Amino acid sequence: MQDIAAFFDMDHTITWENSGLSSVRFARRHGLIPLSHVLKSIFKIALYRFSLLDIEQWYEKNMGMLSGVTLDEIGHFSDLWFHAMIRKTIYEEAALLIRDHVARGHRLVIISNSPPFFVLPMARTLDITDVLCTQVEVMDGKLTGKIIKPLCYGKGKLTYARSWAQEHGIDLLKSYFYTDSFFDIDLMQAVGHPVATNPDMKLRKAAQKNSWPIMSFSRRAAFE
């Protein structure tokens, strides 16, 4: 069964919290950013959900703010943020589903547009060793503020998954993908078992049209 993988998106699929927005709120709580940045982030998230945002431009601007931050510093911040804001919002049903795939001998993958330092704490908590996410440029142990394209988003997410599957002998037509977002439709169409999970309106319609399974999780936390 090692040629089968189960890919999981992160935000609104494994957790009901948005990692980007919650990290901004956490940074604001500790006085690291101004309130205006929090309000702008909330607005940008709304634009994103309605497909009205240039995601690459937004990503580049946010990463630019981290230029010069060391990997140790961002790693420490991310661990604090994850345990304060995210760990308690992991769906119990998502955690049980992940365990089920492990028991079936499938290879587990978190695939997310978030940068590695936001995804790795989740992977460690769920004992998932494979992570595919948007990569960021690092020089001399510090973030340069630049991203490495393509983003792990839209068609880019499919590119990441295909490359990883080829490298590890994974058959996408036997594999699973769980996501909430219509932006992931390209990868949904490429796997044999796409599952619309807590789907947005456009993905729900696509799932109904294609007879894909739809799962809706209740907000019961896997971890206290």
C-alpha cells in the first residue's frame, strides 16, 4: 500500500483556524505588529475567499516583512503561536481520519500554501513526516523575505504533489486529497479519491457535480 498517499490541506481541513490570520493576531497580542496590519490581514483574507486577491503579491509583501529574521527566531515564534492558537483547533475528526490512513498503510502528507515554519509544528503534532508547502529563500540562516515560486497553491499545488509522488513512487490515481478550497481543484481532479472537506461554496458545487464525497467536521478539538 506504500504507493498510496493521503494528502491533507491544512487550514479549514485539519484545523478550523486560518494559520495566516491567527499568526498575525498572535503577533499583535505580543506587540510585534501594529493593529492596522491585523485589520488589513482580515480584509485580505476576505478578498482571498472571494477570489479577489493577487495571492502572489500578497504573499511577497508579507514575507518581505520577515526579511532578516533568523530561522531560529521564526521557529521559536511559530512553536509558541501553534501551541497557543492552533493546536486546540485541530478537528478531532481530521485527527481520526489521519490515524485511519496510517493504519491502512498510506503515506501521509500535509500540503499547504503556508511556509514551512507554519506547517511543521502541525506535522510534528500529528506525526506526519511528509510536508509540501511554499518554500522561502534563506541565506546565512536568515529569511531574505523572498518566496521561491511557484507557490504551493492552485496549479502550483498540483506541481508540488506530482513531483513528490514521482520521487516517492506514489500513484496519484490511487491516492486521496482532502481540502476545503476550490482553489485546489487541479489537485482534486488529479487524484483518484478527492474528498471535499468542510468545502467552500464553489468546491461544494464542484463535488456535487463530480459525485465526490463531501465531509463536514464539527468543531470538536482533537487536543486540549
